[in-house]
Amino acid sequence: MLCHANLSDSYVVSTRLLSFYIFPKSKYEICPSGYQYSEEYGKINLLRKAPAIKDGDFCLAESVAIMLYLAEKFHTPEHWYPADLQKRSRVNEYLSWQHSAIRIHGSKMLWFKLLIPKAVGVEIPKEKIDNAVEDLNESLNLFEEKFLQDRPFIVGDQISLADLVAIVEIMQPVGAGMDVFENRPKLKAWKDRVRDEIGVELFDEAHQEILYAQDAMKTMDPKKMEHLKPKIVRYFLS
């Protein structure tokens, strides 16, 4: 069983996409809001974060670890996590880098421009937003120059888990109305290739929560986020 929460965790999308596309027979559940804090979920993941998996008696947390476990267990097509040492190392290199760069900067824009103002009711100072935009652009520059270069995909001619993780992080600001692909033809061409490889319909379905995040905020009850407000403000604004 693969269990995840909602759009507040961008890896939700990657694990969802993974389960749809690579592991179509896997059982997957969307956890209700706050479920990760329940006693039942704590037995699956003591960290009380989503996503997590339960495979028989085996429980595993952390999105990257989950993806690599599923790729090995289900013997997915080799291009996702290549057996070739150097290609696999390229995947691992990106997965090791992204969490402190693309991931944090992409998700921060979603929080700053949408989730915190709309769901928490706190306006972000312009200076913080400007700094966050600068950090994101620096990470996108590194992604293009270091990891993508002139290749169709991160590892080479075929899509891999690195591309899958990258696209969902880079799509985060899009959910807040920020077109990160504008004036970046290399990045847009890569995104289009990833979308074509996965399939347009599936790609859009897997990213539905991000693509319609602004609409979702219109119907969200801020009271549901009230208990998280001190933690969110401390984490992002202290």
C-alpha cells in the first residue's frame, strides 16, 4: 500500500505518478488531512510524514527510498534506474542534490505565493519572495547547465527516475501561477519530452492537484490549517 497526503508534499505527485505509470497494480490510498498524525499511521511511519508504503510487514518512509525500493522490487524497465554503474550514479547524483536545491526552492514558491497567504492567512514580505525567486532561478540554472546540459534527459537519451523527481519539483511554482518555463527554451523542451514519454493524459492527471492548486485554495477552510500556523510561520518566516 502506498499512502500519501495532499499537495503540501510535492513528492506526493512523483509517487502518485510512479504508482500510476510504472506500478499500475500497486494499491494506493490518498490519506485524509491529518491522517499522518493518527495512531494507525504512526504504525506505518513513526516519522508521521507522507508518503509511506506498507508491503506486507515491511514499512518504508521517504519518497526517494520508496521509489528505489519499488523500482528494484518490481523489476521496472532498466531506463528508470539503470544497471549501468555510471548511469545509475547519474540518477543518484541528481537525487542527492535536488532535496537541498530544486525541491526546497520550488516548494517554497508554492508556499510563499499560494499556500501561506491563502490557507494560513499570512502575507509574505516582498523581500522574502524576491530572494526565493532568485534562489529558484539559480537552482534552475544549475539544473540546465549541470544536470541536463545538451542531453534529452538527465542520464542521456532515456527518461529515468531523476527526470521524474525533477519534473514534479519544477512544477511546484506552476501551481502558484509562476511559469518557470517562460524564457527557458531548454527547460521547456525537456519538460515536453518528459510529458510525451509519460503520456500527456497521465502527466496531467498526476499533476492535477498542482495544476488546480489555486482553485483548491478558494474552497479551503483556513480553520483546518490553524493548528499548523505556528509551525509554518516558524519554519518559513523566522
